Amino acid sequence: MSKKASGSEPVWCCPMAVPEMSDPSKRKLYEILSSEGEQTVNQLTKRLKLMQPTVSYHLGVMKEKGIVDCRKEGRQVYYFAKMLCHEDGACFSN
């Protein structure tokens, strides 16, 4: 799993500075995507024990703000972190 899809350049900024990222579920989604790489909605749903519509909603908001992006492969949609943290996630320990 790669952190970004080929041909997609990461944006270097602190995603935690985006007001929409105050939600703990969005913060956890970002943490997983930035540290572990691409994930499908199904993988994230199982991992976070949230309902699929909730995960899809959060990912949609994050995609709109440029924090994550996605790529399609067949019927699967893979999400990945687009806005990467300069501190390699150190802000998650706060």
C-alpha cells in the first residue's frame, strides 16, 4: 500500500488546522490513511467500527477540503492522504 496514488503529489500542510478535522472520527481516518496508506471504505468501516454511510460522509468532507483523495480500481475506491503532516503525525500524540 502506498501513501498516495501514482501521479498524485501530496500537499504539505497540517490537516489538523482545517476546522472540519475537529471531529475525532475524521482525525482517526486521517491517522490511518497517512500512516498505513490506501484503504477502501469497507476496510476503514471494519477498522473504525463505524457505519459505512458515516465513513463515506467523513471521507467526502475530507476530500472536498483536499485532505484525502481517491482512485478507482474496478469496483473498489481507494482513499489515501493527500495533505500530509510535516511532523509525521506527531500532532496525534497531543
